[in-house]
Amino acid sequence: MPFALSVMLTGGYDLSSVPLPEEKPFWADILLAFRRLESSELAAFDPSGTSVDGYGFTTIVTEGRLYLVWLMKQIEQLGGRHERRHVSSLDELADYDAVVNCTGLMAPKLVDGEEMYPIRGHVIRVRAPWVRQYTNKDKDIYIIPNTDTVVLGGTIQKGDWDTVPRPEERARILERCYSILPSLRRAPIVREWAALQL
Ligand SMILES: Cc1cc2nc3c(=O)[nH]c(=O)nc-3n(C[C@H](O)[C@H](O)[C@H](O)COP(=O)(O)OP(=O)(O)OC[C@H]3O[C@@H](n4cnc5c(N)ncnc54)[C@H](O)[C@@H]3O)c2cc1C
């Protein structure tokens, strides 16, 4: 899979239902073409009228499911080896010069005294090839174009270990995304899932 397909340059909109601080956010100068949105732009991107402030910019969308595969190929081409196995104790890795423990939520099983809790996220993939810009509102509403689908989200639920999607959350995610971009109502659902992040 070519690298170009996993990293896309895209217009981005951060919408807010409350007024944002006067000063620019710290990340403003990292992105291309950062600007405060005019009221006419806010109305265009959120016909429900509940976005009273926001930023526009150009950013990149990196698709992890493609990008990680590409990265793994680069490592292999450079002579790296990939071995998949369960590690019950870090002692099993005592012969290595360096060990990076990136076992996510399972890290406490390998390191005594560590405490971790998940943040549950519920997302839905829809087929909407006409959506090419990224939109986020109030942190937990987002519309992210990928190469073949568009990701609609989401939820931010601290300490919730349940990975079964809930119908009431599905309805809430869809309604909130539809209110920002009504054309999404025509987009068929391809997949949905709830998962745990750090
Ligand atoms: C619904 C949802 C949507 C998200 N969307 C985005 C997004 O759009 N953009 C973004 O940047 N992030 C997103 N995230 C967050 C992103 O998925 C996580 O931040 C990322 O997966 C964390 O990567 P990680 O490698 O640290 O941990 P993980 O992905 O949890 O990987 C840990 C790995 O360690 C392995 N492991 C654990 N214990 C052991 C053991 N004892 N022995 C061997 N292997 C072990 C596991 O099998 C797993 O493969 C999303 C998360 C969720 C839940």
C-alpha cells in the first residue's frame, strides 16, 4: 500500500458550541492556513446553528490501519524482524538491549504498581465519498474522511470496559454528525465498533 494513500492532506474544521478564547490555540502555527471561522462559514458547516465559534485549517489525516502496515514493511526492508507472541513477564526479554513496553491497557499485567483505565470509544464507518474534509465539534463529535469510508464519532467514556456498541449511542452519534453535515443521512453504514483506548 503506497504511503500517499495512508496520509491525506485535508481541510479541517474545529467547531465549538461555546465561544473560544481570544488568543490562538498553541497548535495554530503548526497547521497550514489556520484561521478563525467567520459566522457564514460556521453556518455552512453546521446548519443546526449550534456552532458559535471555530477554527479552520489544513491538516493531515493519517490512517493507522494503512500507515502501520506501511511502517512495518519499511522495518522489514531495513532488516527488522517481526515476531508475534504473548509475553507473560518482562523477565522473558532480559536478553535484549532495549525493551519498549507498549502493551497498552495490558501494561499493568507486566509492570507491578501500574494502573490503567480505558477510555471507551464508539465509532461508525459510513460510505460517503463526497466528504473530503475533517470536522470536529466540542471534542467528542467528529467526522474524519478516510480513503474508502468516513469515520463518525464518538464517545469518550472513562473507565468503561464494554466493547459492545450500544444502539442509543449509535443513534446519538449519527444524529449529531447529521446535524453538522446533513448529506451524511444518505451515507450507508459499513461498520461500527466500540473499543478501548488509553
Ligand atoms: C474507537 C476508537 C477510535 C480511535 N480513533 C483514533 C484516531 O482516529 N486517531 C488516533 O490517532 N487514535 C485513535 N484511537 C486511539 C488509538 O487506537 C490508540 O491510541 C492506539 O491504538 C494506542 O496504540 P498502542 O500501540 O499504544 O496500544 P494498543 O493499540 O492497545 O496495542 C497494544 C498491543 O499490545 C499487545 N499486548 C498486550 N499485552 C501483551 C502481552 N503480554 N504480550 C504481547 N503482546 C501484548 C496487544 O495485543 C496490542 O496489540 C482510537 C481508539 C478507539 C478505541
